[in-house]
Amino acid sequence: MIVQVFTFLGGLVLLIVGGRLLVSASVDTARRLRVSPLVVGLTLVAWGTSAPELALNLVSAVKGRGDLALGNVVGANICNLAMVLGVAALLKPLVVQQRLIAVEVWLNAAVLTFMAIIGLTMGFNRVAAAMMLAVFAAYSTWTIMSAMRESKTGTVISSGGEIDPGHAGPPMGWLMIATCFVGGMALLSFGGMLASDGASAIAVGLGAPPALVGVTIVAIGTTLPELITSVLAVKKGQTDLAMGNALGSCLFNAGAIFSVSALIAPPTVGAGLVTPLVYMAALAVALIVISRTFGKTVSRLEGAALLGSYVAFLGYSAWQSLR
């Protein structure tokens, strides 16, 4: 047990260091490309912090464990929408850019609701997975092309707050940015794996049911990179980066990671995933309303509500498992 505790703590340290490197590299990438931190958060940061989910789900799919991939993606998306946004908003209200309100919030709700409906009715098949992957590919292409046009015009839209005082001078060079970005992703991936493994072993050692550990601890562990990155971004005043990271990770998890995994090994939806699928879709739809209230911010009150709903979900999951 002592070894597992130190494994968990060591993972957290790596997550914090990796998160700081990734945020710094992302902010300077946005400055050099003359695009908003939001775009970087929706793409590079979101895809980078989803590395633990990518590794876990691809390995699971290749081994024919499509159900594990589905459970991890659903759990990770719930963590992004309820835990990551909830914690970040409690630290500082998150300004929701018009771009997110018009595109990503609606697209996220559509994709996750479609995923829940398919899973709860006809079940997942390769056709549905291919449709989700095509939507994600089209969205990603549009986002990158929009960023390129933004870079050419030099119009940088940022509502995330002040520039990080530590980056008041010229941005880092491309070599240093690449080093920090790759190093940050590596530390986040390895740290997330250590923290997840350590927490899982501790929970099992204390007698928690394995099913409960999979739905909660593993999902939280693979989402720790998003949480640490978003918290550090908010503390540096980059709420754009935090919002983009959470929404971009959800879209990447469902549209890319799960779709590819389902193409390899279509999963079946067990009884234990009914409530998580419904809760995930409900969170995505609720974000449409949340993004338009309190002056188009995710307020501290809304952050507390999101986090409170997640605690209630964990309690219900524990009760179900113990039954």
C-alpha cells in the first residue's frame, strides 16, 4: 500500500510539471502563430492531454475489449464536462467565446447525444463509428483552416484574461516550444498512468469493487492531464485555453478515439453504462444553457453545480456497484 501511495503522489508531481510545460508551450504557440489560445486549446492541447485515453482505448480495442474503451470514453467525457469545467470555474469564472457558443458547444452536444442514443437503442456498429469519425475529421479540418486564416489576418480574439506575467517578453523559439510541448505531453501521459494505477490499486486494496474502480478511478486518472492543464491555465488567466481543452478533449475522445476503437472492436452496452451515457448526454446539453447565462460565462455557481452533480453521480455509481 505504501508503494502505491508513493506511485500516486509521484504521478501527481509529473502531472503538475507536465501541465506547466504544456500550458507555457501552448500560449507561446498561439503568440507565434498569431491565433487565439482557444484554437490551440481545442486542437493541440486537447489532443495532447487525451493521450492516456488514446493509449488505453487503442490497446483495449486491439485486444477485443471494446466495452472497456466505451466505458473509458464515457467516463472521461463526464469528467471533462463536470469535474474539469467545475473545478476550473470555481477558481475563476470561465468566459465562453462566441465561437464556442456558435460551434463547439452545439457540436459537442450533438455528438455526445448521438453517441448516447445509438448506444442505448440500436447499439454501436462500424457504420455509426465511421459517421462520428467523419464528423470529427470535417470539424478538425475546418478548425485548422480557420486558424490559418486568423493567422494571416493577424486577428487574435482572446477573452481569457491577461497574458501570463511569466510570458511578458518574446515567446519561446520553435525548438523550445516543441521540446516543452513533447516533454509536457510525455510527463502528462506517464504521470496520468502512474496516478491512475496507484489510485486504482489503493481503491482495490481498501476493498472497493473493481467495477466501481473502472467507472470512476480509471476515468478520473486518464482525465487528470486535462484537469491539471485547465487549472494551471486558469491560474495564468488563460480561461480560453481551459474551455478549449475540456470541449476539444470531449470531441477528440468521442469523434476520434472511440470511433477508431469501435471500428476495430464494436462494443456492447452493458446495464452499468446506461446511467453514465444518459448523464454524459445531459451534461453536454446543459452546457448549451450554461454557456449563455451569467454574462456568457461558466460562473462559480454553475461550476459548483457541475461538480456537485459529479459527486452525486459517483455516489450513485458506488451504490449501484455495492448492490
